[in-house]
Amino acid sequence: MNNTATISAKTLEFLLDGQWLSEGDPLEVRSPYDQSVVGTTCRASAAHVEAAVQASVRAFETTRKLAAYERQRVLRAVAQGITDRHEEFARTIALEAGKPLKTARAEVDRAIFTFTLAAEESTRIYGEWLPLDLQAIAAGRWAMVRRFPLGPILAITPFNFPLNLVAHKIAPAIAAGCTVVHKPAQQTPLSSLLLARLVQDAGWPAGALNVLPLRGSEAEPLVTDDRLKKLTFTGSAAVGWELKRKAGKKRVTLELGGNAGVIIHDDADLNYATERCVTGGFSYAGQSCISVQRILVHASVYEKFLSLFVPRVQDLKVGDPLDEATDVGPMISEGDARRAAEWVDEAAAAGARVLCGGRRQGSLMEATVLTATRPQMPVNCLEVFAPVVTVEPYHDFAVAVKQVNDSDYGLQAGIFTRDAKLLFEAYEALEVGGVVAGDVPTFRIDHMPYGGVKDSGLGREGVRYAIEEMTERKLLVMNLR
């Protein structure tokens, strides 16, 4: 059944300097599930890009002076606005991103939490007092350090969390007193435009948030413009590092990809590890930077784990994201699904065994489990970003840690063991931004520091940590002589 056809397509203007505009070429937003049009907006032009930068610079003279209670009021109002329109946001995410409704609702919950956290943190941007009389030359002197908003910020967001990953850039910016030019993903601009309306309605100054649907190439002038003081980007490693190269003097935060590894030791609760690996590997069709991709299981429990894991994966319902029962919806495009299926076929042709799944229909990819793979196969060494997981046995825990590290990526890793010594050894040795003990690397709560090393990125998100990166320390020295 074509459920998307029952939802009337929306026409959403884009936000520039406090005005909602419908200028430029039309941009149709299509469902990844059946390609029906679920909404339309317009592509911004080069003139709009320049106007957005100018608006952000002007508005910063206002936002930089706003008191903490005023910024907090705006953030609380946005959180309440999302709460009031919870189901509208969830259905919009399901329609434009193909995310199953139950997963989309969880994303909306997270966005509410992110703005609520930002409201709290907006009143906790602390400084420090420093004694300076550590030498005779500084007798009678002391100093204070305050954090000041950095300036206008460029935010570029991906398709896979079209509300909460936008929230992770806009909410800390509001908390810090910074203005934003936001480029949403072309596939999923609708959620960010709905959010921008709430930000405007909450009383955030005109020009302090500008949301421009643009092609990647059309955003390059924003990346190179020194009037924007920071680039915060979430997306692919190839694009992210190229943007950093072009960003010039501006501060850069990159939240990029991964091929997250999980180690399941012989003392783990296999039932729990199975449940979490199914969720971590196949939620939103594996289209998360921290989706479980590589599972390493101690050889003594490897067969037992597979006997639990594979049937659970086979039970997942693949289909229409608007169906309440769907577990795995479409990938963002048929091309991405085709690429994932080709990687599975390539691995199978080279000797890997497909334990379940492996087939696709249009943009729908079956939940797939592979074994007997090799590290250099794309399903292991690259970011598959699809509902595809490899499972392999290991004999030595230290070797398993090295296998997880044998990757260009380093975002998060998960460890299932009751042995505290092994956990701390893994924490010391794993080359990742975060180690999750007793759970999958897909775990994230929105106030924790989040980011990676190696090709997985630079800097940290998580509301308080993002605020730190959107502010600048300034020193005041006092000479009382």
C-alpha cells in the first residue's frame, strides 16, 4: 500500500534574514520508499548565500549581547514547540528520510532532550579566576577568563537524522549566542525547515538563523567565507576532510563516518548482546555513523551467538516506514541500496557466507549477516552504511582489539564482558572517540561528548562540548597597583 500518497505534500519556504522565501528552482522531496513527492521547497541561489552571511553577521551583534535567561527562554520554547508537534515531526522524518515511524518518534524525543539540555547549559557557561602573583613581577595582579560567543557559524547536516543532528548544531549555537547559516541535506530539508519556524516563533532574532537548501557545490562560498567563524559538519569522511581543507581560518568540527566494531567475550550475556547488536546493526537500515558493522565473538561462544543472532535478524520486518510494524525501512536511495548489495555479492564471490539477507528490492535492502569475511573486504574496511553486519570469531581478546583498530575509522566501539581488567585494557588501547562497555557502539545520549579520531572526525559534539567549541576564551588581567 502506498501510505505516503495519503499524506498531502507540503510546500515549505526557506528562511533568510527573518523572511520565508519561495524563490529559486523548486526542490521536490521524495520518499525513499516509493519516490512519491512528500514536500517541496526551493533551492537558494548565490545571492541568497551572500544575503544569509550578511544577515548572520548583523544578527550576531544582537545575539552576542543576549542575557543567558533570554537564550534559555528561546531554547525552552523550541523544546516545547517540538513537543507540541511531536507526531508531525515524526511523520515528516519518516516520509523524507524513510525512517520507520517508531524510530522517527525516538529521534523527535531526542531533539526535545537536546534543546532542553541546551536551555540548561545556556546558564552554565562558566569562566574562572586566576591568581597571577606567582612571580614577583606579577604581584598585585589577578585575572579572569570568560567565554564569549565565537561568531556566525556554518552548519551542514546529513540526511540520516534530519531533526536531531540539526538540533545538535542549532541548539548549542543559540545557547552560546552565535548565529547560524544552515545547509540541510538535499534529501531531507523539510524537518529542518519546520524546526526553523519554531526557532523563529520562539523569538530568536531575525537573521540569526538562516536555512538554505543548497547543492553541495553551491555551499562552497560559505565554507571559504571568513565572516563565518566556524564550520560544523556531519557527513561523509571524504567530503568532510575536503571541506576542512577549504575552510581557511575558521574553527572546524567534523562528525564523520565509521565502521563500528563490537567485541563479545566468552563471559558476556549472549541474549542481551544479541538483542543490542540487532538493534545497533539494523535500526534505520544501518544508516548511522555508529551502526554496528563488525562483530567479533569469542570462538567458544561464536556458534551460540550466531544461533541467537541470525534468527532475530531474520524476524525483522522490512518495508514501508509508515507501517507501525516496520523495523527496517528503505535506504535513502536505490543507488545506495544497490551499492550495499554489490558489496555483499563481492564478499560472497570472494568466499564469504551470507547467513541471511543479501537481497534488495528497489531502495529496500534485506537485513544481512555475513561471516567468513576478510578484513580488506569493503563490508569490513569501508563504511557500509546499510543493514549489513559481519560476524567473525576470535581467540585472543587483545587480538580482537587490534582487529577493531585495523580501520581508517575510529568513532565508537562496544565491549561485552564482565571482566573489568579487559574493559580497561580495551579502553586504553582502542583508537576511538568512545568506548561503550556492556552495550553496542550505537549507544548515544545527547549530553555525552561525541566524536571520533582518525578518519571519523575532529572535535566533539554533545551540547556542553559543542558550546565550548562555539565560544572563545578571553582573558582580562587586573593590575591593582
